Amino acid sequence: MDTESFASSSPSVDIVIVGGGQAGLALGYHLARAQRTFVILDAGSRVGDGWRRRWDSLRLFTPAKYDGLPGMPFPGDRLAFPTKDEQADYLEAYAARFALPVHTAIRVDRVRRDGDGFVVEAGDRRWHAHSVVLATGGEQMPFVPAFADRLAASTFQVHSSDYRNPSQLSPGPVLVVGVGNSGAEIARELSADRPVLLAGEPVGELPFRHGRNAARFALPMIRFAGMRVLTLATPIGRKAAARLSGPPLIRTRLRDLDAAGVTRVPRITDVVEGRPVTADQEAFDVANVVWCTGYRDDFGILDLPGAPDGRPDHVRGVVSAEPGLYLLGQEFLFSIVSATLPGVGRDAKHLASRIAAHDRRRSHQPMLVGVGGRGRP
């Protein structure tokens, strides 16, 4: 992919896509078919690095038959669950196959208005665009409770986004905080050679065993519900969106954790005298803490009056307060699977059509030129 510096020029394009993961690539496929001029800017050094940076043993929960993007099925056994590196390599091959204009190692610092378009800034590089799509997904800013700073200096701590394998940790017991899928899988992995405490309560768990049989019979029904029923177009979907609190345990369930010797404890609410404690002041002496406490949205790059601090209001990815600004890959953008591989392709196709409609309306209106003209930042 293109990593050339654009310090000496300010290219103009129809669309800038911020984020070169599955969301940005899927949208790029549809824009390329429509012969639009666009760029995809990604902070990683290679396409797919968002997956490569995850922990070493990670496998996808969805089978290969649901892990491809528009125009290119995932190769190999359709009922297998790809590793994170296999998924990363697929995304890299996808971008190459369709010659998508991905510029890697570019971290966007700012998106600001310029007349009726935008300027996208990354260091000393700038792009002028009619439209900007934030396709950075839901895992933008790792979240760690503020009281984590009070852990004893001797306690090794790491967020799940930086966890790779057990060799990173100090010898001795570990506390994994958060009983989502990341917490459950990491706790189970770590329990092979050390005492593990797992703090928190799960949302729920699948009522059947995850695996090839599930991929053949049960997961198609779940996918159908996620794509067609639990959407913002249905009453039950809107109710689910309002109450969304995280997915159930999928591959590693409570009985698996119990069998592995993982000790489950209540939620951690504070750190006292360097030790993590629960609401009833039960304290734990551990050598390590792994924070599987999720992520927070980060829209700090937006320097726009219609997108103040926090997530911009949108309807299926269209930010009405800032014409030409779009979101993609976000949690429940339209359906409960919007942030996943099975759901992102549909959202990308819809957004491509909305961008085209916006540009058609724009072409029939007089151009509003900002101070200094379109060609200046």
C-alpha cells in the first residue's frame, strides 16, 4: 500500500475514508465500482494491522463463510473459524485485489470544514474532500478505570488491546477484570500455568456449544436475526439498541472457566493500598491485572461545529448536522451486527448510495467557497 508523504501537496478527492479496516475497505469496494475518487487513510503500517495487534491465540467467532467482504469470499474451509492473522491477511489481499487506494502509516489528526467540503489533516499532509467517512469502528480508545493508577507499582497491568500472550506477565497470580468474551478467553488461556481470578458478571452466554456444528446450523439463524430482526427499522431492534450492554459469552462459557480452575469474583470497584477491591472491600493480592474493560468512542479528530465532543448524531451513518460527514463500522449503526464482518458490507453499500445522493444534490447547488478558496487549507 502507498506510504508516500504528501507534505508538498494537498490532493483533492471526492471522499476521504478514515480507517482501513473491514469497514473502510468494504466502502472502498463500492466507491471504486462507482468510479469515485477517494483515499483510505489508515494508521497501521499494513492493511489488516487492526487484527494483527490482537492477542496471539485469537480466533474469530464467525465462520469463514461470513468473514468475507463484498466481491471476494473468504478462502478455504467455509465452516472454519479463521485466526486473527488469517483475517488480517485476507484484508490485505482484498485491498490489493481491488487496487483500493489505501495509504498506510497515516494517523489523522484533524477533520475541519472548508467551504462546503472538508480538509483532513495528518501531520503536515492534507487532503481536500467533498465527503469524509469515519470508518474507525468501535474499538478506538481502550478504557481503563481511573483507579487503575493506584495499583501498586509492583503490579504489572495491561489492557486487553495490548495483551499478546502469557509471556508478557510477571510470575504469579493474575486478576482479569471484565467478563466479556475477551476477558473469558484471556482468563482461560492464562489459567494453564497460574492462578487466575476473573472479576465481573457476564451478560449471558450462548445456549449451545460454539464450533463447526454451530456454524452449520445455529449461527445462520443468529446471523439472520442480527441482519433482519435486530435493526433500527424494527421495534424489537430499537429496544435492543437502547439496552445494548455487550454480547454474550460465545466460545468460552462459564462452565469452561470453572473447569479450567478460574475463580470468579465480584466486580472490582476501587484500588485501596495498591490492591484491587470489590464493593464489599474484599481485596486481592495479585502480581498482574489484565483490564478487559472495553473501549470508548473517540471523535476527537472532528473540529466541526455540528460534531461537538462525543459521538455525532446520525441516521444510519449519515450525520445531518454536518452534510458530507458519515460514520461506518460503529456499534449498532443500523443493526446489532453493524460492527461485525457479517454486517459491515450491507452498511457500506447503503452508505455508498447515500454519499452518491448527497453529491448529486450538491452538484446542483452553487459552490460555497471558504476563505482562501478550495485549494487552500
